[in-house]
Amino acid sequence: MNMLIFIVAGLLVHCVFLASIFDIYFTSPLVHGMTPQRTPLLPPAKRLVLFVADGLRADTLYELDDNGTSQAPYLRNIIEYKGSWGVSHTHVPTESRPGHVALIAGFYEDVSAVAKGWKENPVEFDSIFNESKYTWSWGSPDILPMFAKGASGDHVYTYCYTAEKEDFGAQDATKLDTWVFDHVKNFFQAARSNQTLFSKLNEEKVVLFLHLLGIDTNGHAHRPNSREYKDNIRKVDEGINDIVSMLEDFYGNDGKTAFILTSDHGMTDWGSHGAGHPSETLTPLIAWGAGVNYPQKVTSQFFEDDFLKEWKLEKWKRLDVNQVLNVSYSKAYLLSSLGVLPLDYLNNSAHFKAESIFTNAVQVLEQLKIKMTEKKETTLSFLFTPFHSQMLRRTDVTTLHCHHNLSGVCMPRLRLLSDSEQINILRKARSYIHQEKYHEAVSLCKTLISLALEGLSYYHTYDRLFLGISVVMGFVGWTSYVILLIVKTHTGLTRSTHDKASTVLLLYGFAAIGVLIAFFLLIQTCPWTYYIYCLLPVPVWYAVVKEFRVIQDLASLVLVFPLGQSIGFVVAGALGIEILVFSFFYRSTLTFGLIAFAGWPWITRLWTQAKVTTLSWTLLCLLLAMFPLMPVVGREPNISLVTVAGLVILLISSFSLASLCKSKNKYVPKKDLTILLFQMLSIALSTYVVNSTHSSLHHKQGLPVINQIISWTTLASSLFVPLLSPTFFFQRLLSILLSLMSPYLLLSTGYEALFPLVLSGLMFSWIYMEKEVLQHYGDSLKPKLAVLNFSYATDITQFRQLHLDDIRRSFFFVFFIVTAFFGTGNIASVNSFDPASIYCFLTVFNPFVMGSLLVWKIVIPFVLVSCAFEAVQVTTQLSSKSLFLIVLVISDIMALHFFFLVKDYGSWLDIGTSISHYVLVMVFTIFIMLLSGLAQLLTTKRIELWGRTKRHSM
């Protein structure tokens, strides 16, 4: 197969494998076509005021300072004398948009929203704003418009400040919240003289939404434990106090206003969020006003954490809720009796509570019915398996035989939740309400809701096993084909040829299988993506089976190979793969791997012929092994270490410059020296800009414009300048290192600035070691690496065949790539990123630009490793295709491993981590294909700006 065709096919196959995980685990949970349900009783509140303090942690709000004083005295007073409180448990990813969708719309955000920067609506959804008579909202332009855009009619009004105000480097981010409070006050002041507006505000089902972004902004800029973060909480507390007083005065203390304060997500100690750490998922919830219970004093209460004692709130009942299931429903309940809030929050009659939860049960059952109907219509009748509850057993439902639960309530024993059974249970619940057995009605409805939610989950994941098997078949087939391609074209172990007759027969056979699969999917009206997942294994396995002669030859060779060596090879390969997999969970695994690498030349006796090279390899391996043991980057910023890294790279480049100038064997053109001096100047400027920027932000003077210009100019030139340097091995590799180190310094906040230096040193040593290995085994002469030229690599016409040691080289490359991933932090977790990393480029919130800069910071170590691997290929006289195929097999086996580790149960942290690991490995596999081309471009191409110069060399 032509290499270009193979790469294109590989990219398409891996893109399908990557996309499959979203169809299997990330499909929209929304159910459309429902009729809103209402209770016959009037709601307790005419209006709801929702305060969302973006990025507010529960512990920071509830805790007392050293003097025993609360950060928010007004809200503390609410907890103790006026309302109910608890902890709202959020959902991964802990980002602003999915958090607000959970709060206001009541469902987990569709993952496709990330592709739109959490700003658009990838799926249509309803929200409490849309169900209101009027909604007025004030706050961030990143949050408010998405709810107004999805609303029907023109009853949702938004008032936003400009995006430029969301500046992490601003003097005082509390101005964002002050803006909101001031505009709300002005709005109500204007309403007193505007009869139309006054009438609207006095309607029923009115929502006032105040989005307060200052706390989140200060948390990113200064960390949650900073004075600025806590001062912002006090400002918000004062602002809420003022707003509540103003509203009570405006409405004449009519007792019809409900207030809720909560947060979309928390924040880590190092000022980031996005993952499932408790500091990100535990947010405050305080409710008071119409329909909300007063404080409930208790003598004791049990929670797994020790927060109650830390917060000095042991005497007041803590009511924890799920953000998506309870908080959003609480708003609907207060306004329209739709949904169910934890009953302890409700300040209403037992009759009202029973009616509310009965309405919610009817609504959830309708969702289940629609979901079941949709799945039944798209599945052949003899293949459809209805939902069977694992928690209840079937009996004669018509007579409603009962058993008693722990609360003594009669519960029907069910296995199937058919339409007739649903009606029977609802009739039973309604009967309890008529008989004023409200406690029994509530318990019955709760069980029914739990059962219906279990059924919804069942139908939502109905095709998961089917799709998973299809993807695994494709995975195994693709990996098998690549292995056969390596054996056939790069080892010389087989000389088999195709039998044309059998090939044609196979083609017709697999074509028939493909037609049958397509017909099966067609009659079930499956989505078009199912055709891709199910049909992809057909051509892949055709390509595998077509090479049955190669399979026969390979099997015969394996059978004559010594059994002990075969087992040892398999065990070594499995151990290597497991080390790579474990490194995704435990960074310290990389340390053990690097220590083993350090001992490699001593075990193989390579040190006897290359003592200096072996010593440098060992020392650099041990030095690099220290990085995975250090704290994750960003948690403890240390700009002085960035300065040290800049000075070290300047020292290294100075020695290189002096070495070039003193070289007697090679003429160095002045333009090459000029390029090196320019790169040294860029390093010096980057070091200065980092210190200057962080000093300016520390003094709240903002990001200097000149620093921003230098940063963007440096970034733009980082991939262009290396192409101006000579293509001799070490001159080009040094040029690449210097050019990429400049933007890396600008994106660094601590010890990670030293990481590329040590990694590059090890890569230089690796190139020398591989040349020593070839000489040790007598595979090649020992040319001077200094005179080897990348541009001559494409002129090599005789490539040697692969042998077992090349698998070790490929494994080294994959291991170094994984080390580049996790050497300074776990990038599988969104919260590993420190927003301070991008402050030299911008401080105004822009998710795409910020994300792109952080991705480039991650890519830089990859590029360094890939360029070194390119040098290893040239040095060892191997085609890039052969080693690339081995790397592809290793990475695909890792990806298949993580595919089986993906789970949708357990904590949100476990679920998110398992999925992100699979996505990372798949992206890594695709990225290697692209990275190989980038490395070839950076190492082999040269741009002549001043015309071609005559070169003299040995």
C-alpha cells in the first residue's frame, strides 16, 4: 500500500475510533415531545431571584476565619435564622456552561458543546427561563446569551458587560460583580417610573438571574486562598444584602419572593477547574424566602466529610443535593410546582409536597415512555428487550401485592414497567393522596421515579454493547493488518504472494457480509454513524484475511522459535505496554521506567565501548526521572525557576556559538551565526517578558502591550526560524530547541521550564547511544554524527530490514512521548492547566485562544522528541515508515487497552478520567501521524533568504 494512502486511511480509521466513544458514552440525554405537567396547587412564590457566584467553593464560603468571622456574614445569618443550606454536588466537566445548564435547564450538558467553546446550543433544550413569564438576567456575555437564544418568544432579557472586562490582569475583578449589582438597582429604580415594566415585574413566574463572575476571575488570577478571592466574596455578600433589601422594599414585603444562592463549580487551590476534585465539585447552596424551610436545628448529623465541624455548622441541618437533579427542579417547584426539591427544603404542607412529587413522577414516566417507544421503533421486534428492573421482582401487579420497605410503606414488586403497571402505581399514589396518606404517597412516588430513571438509563445506553463490539472488531482488525504489513514489507521473513482466485473469492464474500450488515441497519432505521462503526471492520478484516499466506509463514516461524525466548518477548512487551498504561494513572511509573532506561547500557555491556555517552545517558535519565515526582505544574508557581531555565539555555547556546566559531573543520557562514544570535536574543527577551509580565500583574497594572507584542511575535517565529538554519544534525536540532524554548518560557510558571532542557539533553544522548548500539552489533560503520545532514536522509536508497531491537527503539519513542505528556503534570485532567501560563499573551477570557496556547505548550516537548526520533531513523539507516508502523502498533494496543477501561459508573472523577485517557491515546495516535510530517519539515527543509551560500565541510 502506498504510504500516503496508508496514512490517509489510518487517519480516517482512527478518527472513527475516536468519534465512536462519543456515540457510545456521550449522547444527549434529552427527551423531546413531552407535555409539561402542573400540580393543581398554587406555587408558593411569584418570583425567583437566582444568584450564581461563578467559581465559588463551598468551603471558602462556609468556613470562618482565624477570628471566627464569616467571609459572608449576611449569608451566614440566612443559614442560622432564615433559610436552608447545604452542598450542591456538581458534575464533570466543572466548567461554567455545563454548570449553568445543569442549574437552569436540569440536565448534563451535551459534550458537543465543547466544540463551540461552551457558548452555543448544540442541542435544543428547555429551561426554567423559557418556562417563566419573564426573565431578566445580568452578567457575563459568555453565559447569558445561550439561554436567551434557546428561549421561545421574547420574554428573556439579558444585560451583559463587554467581553473585554473579563480580564484576569485587571486591577479589580470585583468590578464585574459591582456592575451587575449596580445595573440591577438602576433597573428597578427605572421600573418605578415605567408603568409597563412595573406591571411585568409584578406578574407571576418572574425570574431574576444575577451571574457574578468576579469570584471566578479573581480565583484564576490570584488563587482561591488569596485575599482578593475572599474580599470578592465579601463584596458579593454585601451586594446580595443590598439586592434583597431593595427587592423586599420594591414588592412591599409581600413574602412572595424566593432566593437561591449557589455556584456553577468550585476551584482548585491552584486556580483552575474542569475535573472532579472535591474543591471543584462541592459548591454552596443557600435558599430562603417564599416556599423554603426555616433553619432546622439538630443535635447530630452524619456526613462522610468533616466539613460541619470545620464550618461550625453542626447545629444546623445540612441538606446536600445533586446540582442537576435537585437545584434546577427547586427553581421550577418554587415558581410552578414542576420538579422536586429535597423535601426538607420545602416550607409547605404535606399535601403540597405529595402533589409536587406526584407531578414529577408523572413527568419522569412520560420521559421513559417516549424513550422506550423511540427505541422499540428502531429495533426488530424479536431483538427488542424491554427494561427489567434489577431492584424489584415481578408479581401480579393488578392485585398490587406488596412488600414493605424500611419506612413501612407498601411497595409493589415489579420487574417490567409497562404502561398498565405505571397507571396502577399512579392510581395507588393518587389514592394515598385522597386518603391523606401523604407520607405513603411520597415514598411510592420516590420509588417510582427511581425505577423510571433506571429505565431511562437502560434505554439511553441500549446500543452500547453492540457498538462497543463493532469498534473492538475494527480495532483488532486494524492492529492485525499493521502487524502483517510490517512483517511482509520490512522484515524479509516471508516471500508469499497472493493467489488471485482466492483473493477475488474473499472480496465477494466480505462484500456480501457488508451488504447484510447494511441491510440489517437499514431495516432498523439506525443513525448513519452506526453504518460507519459496523461496516468499518469489513474492509479492515478483508485486508487481514487477504494476507493469509503471510499469516501462515508467520505462524510457522513462531512455532520454530525457541519457546523460552517467545515467552520472554511476549512478557517484556506486555510489561512495557502496562508501564505506559499505568503512567496515565500514576506519574511516578515514568520514574521507574526512566530508572530502568538508565541501567540499559550497563546491562547490555554498551558502556564498555562508549563510557562518556553511557554516563551522560544515565545521568540525564535519572535527572528526567525526577520530574514525574514533582507536584503538578501550576500549583506552586515559581517564576525564578523560569529565569533559571532561560539563563541555562543562554549558557548552552553561548557554548555552542563559541564551538562553531572555533571549529577548524567547517566553515560557518555569518548568516548562520546571525540566526543563532537572534535566537539567543529571543530567549533573553522571553525571560525578561515573563518576569516583567508577572511583576506587572502582581502589582495589578495589567499586561504591558509591548510584552504582548513580543510574546506573539516570538510565538509566530518559533516554527519559521529553524528553517533558516543549516540542516547538519546538531546545528538544526539546536536551532529547533532554541526556537521552541522561547514560547515555552513565555508559557511557563515554574519548574516545567527546565523540563524541555533535560528532555532535549536526553534526546541528544539517545541519538549517540543508538549509533553505539549499531556498531556494537556490527550493523554499521561509525560515521561522525556532526557531519550527518538531515537533507540527505531522503537520498538513502538502501534501507536495512527491521530486527527485534527496532521494537525497542520504537518503544523508547512512545515512552518519551508519554513522558512529554505527563512529565510535568497530568494533562488528562482539565484542572492541570494553570491560567497564569498564558498571561504573557492575553489576560482577557478567550477559551479558544487560551486552549490553543496551552495545547502548543504541550506539543513543544512532542516536537523535540519527534525530531530526535527522526535523527535516530537517519542514524540507524531505517526508513521512517518501518519505525512509524511499529509505533502505531504500540499506540493502538494502548488505545484498545483504554477502550476496555472506559466506564460509566463510579465517581464522576473516575468516569471522566477513564474517558479522557481513551481520548488522549486516540488523539496521540492520530497526532503521531501528523507529528512525523512536522518533524520531517523542521529537520530536512531549509529556507534561503539571502541566496544559497557555498558550504565547506569535511
